[in-house]
Amino acid sequence: MVTLRIATRGSELALWQARHVASLLTAVDPDLEVELVVVRTTGDQRLDTPIWELGGKGVFVAEVRTAVLDGRADLAVHSAKDLPAVPIDGLEIAAVPDRADPRDALVGGSLAELVPGALVATGSVRRRAQLAWARPDLRFCGVRGNIATRLDHVGSDGIDAVVVAVAALDRLGLSDRIAEVLDPSVMLPQVGQGALAVECGEGASDRLRTTLTAIEHQPTRMAVDAERGFLAELGGDCDLPAGAYALAAAEGVRVTGLLASPDGHVVLRHVDNGNDPAATGRGVARYLLDEAGGASLLAGRSD
């Protein structure tokens, strides 16, 4: 037997994801014995602070990545949506397994059922802007914590609904709590949402690389590469409401990108197709910035 150490966050969802990847890997190589290396990240420790104030996406992955870089683990499993768009020296995304449902869901009531002025809990500026565009009367409050904690807020403190990723609810067996799955035409997902990213060190063994290649899902990899290209062009970890959703197609990928103002008064969308996933994603972002006027939103984000 060969021991494979997988670094992961310690939340119930993160552990599910790490174990899922472990099961995929051991199905390919039954001689692997998997050991989870649980890491507590800054994002997990500081639940009283909005993500963007802690430094954005990286707060959920930095310490997990360090476990691979310093040799405590052989690879790391992340939610692809938590990864900054800019690569880190010494690590590479070696596998992207088949994607789960990338959409968002409302728990507590559907968009049509929410009463005028309803209070929706979400800490995501992307979700707030798109919901405000669809329902300008809605009010919002922040919410942090694991999935179960967020669901517990429904019906308390005046909160009428929370927004949660469908994939998270499905993975934890909580899909029965969904009041409405929001179509991407209403709520464009976060870059990488529903997908997993498996990172390994540049010095990983040939055996490990071969096993990781076997769990790669090429259509998902193309879609995630396109979405990450979109985010990279916006600045790597854009703190504005932004989202992208790509689908692999016969001609390459079809990418839909969104950039909005935090209040939802301005919502810009653009769709394009291309053979090069990352370049197509970047092209969608450039159109939103240069042709659709999105650059002015970026210029004013520090106000």
C-alpha cells in the first residue's frame, strides 16, 4: 500500500469533497491508502468578518496549499470557486473531476414567494447584486458559517431566505431544503462553482500524476479554465459582483460572463464562444470592461 495524504479544510462539506476525491483516486489505484490532513484556514477561524475584508478567495485555501508546499500533504482538494485565479508557484491544478450542479438556490422561499421587502441572508456581493436586479425591493444581511448554520438562520432574526450553492446542499443530503433553484439567467454562478480542483506539487511522482489524470473530466476542466480566465482578466480576485458560467461545446466553450455594481443597479452580461477556454473567458471579461463600460465599475470599487 502507498499512503496518499490529502490536505483539506475541516468543514463537513470540505471533508465530503476530500473523501469523494479519495474514492475516485482509490478506484483508479486500489493500492492507495488515503490519509486526510485537516487544516483550519483563516476563513474558517474568523467567521465574524466578511470574506472580502479578509482578503478575498484565498482565505479558504492558503493554509491548505501550504500543507502541500511544506510536505505535510501530497495534494490538496479545494472547491474550485475558492481558488484565486492567479496560480501559485510550486503548485498546479492536476485534476478537475466531473462538475456538480453549479447553480445557486434559495432556501426559505422562492423568488416569487418572498414578500416585498423580504430579508435575504447572503455574504456574497455577486448574489446580492443579481437578486437586487431581479427584485429591487429585497433587503440583505450578511451570514457566515457552515451550511447547516446558514440554513438555521431561515425564520430567525427576521431572515426570510438564504442563498446557498446547490452542489453544497446536494453533497450534504440537504437538497430537500431548496425552495427554488435559480437559473443562470437570473443568477449567474461564481467562477468554478460546483467544481473541485485538485492541486499537487510540481515534484509529484509519475504514479500520482497518472492517477490524477485518470479522474480528470475534460469538459469540466475546459469550463473551469474558461471561467478562471474570465476572473484573471478582471484582476485575479475581483471584489465586485462578478460571475461566469462556461459549457464545453463542439466548437470549444461557450462562456457567459457578468459584471455588476454592488447595488445591482448596473448588471452587464456578455456571451461568446471559442476554441481556447482561458482566452475565451478573458475575451468575455475584456468585452465587459472595454465595450460595455465595466471598467468604470472597477475604477470606482475603492470608493
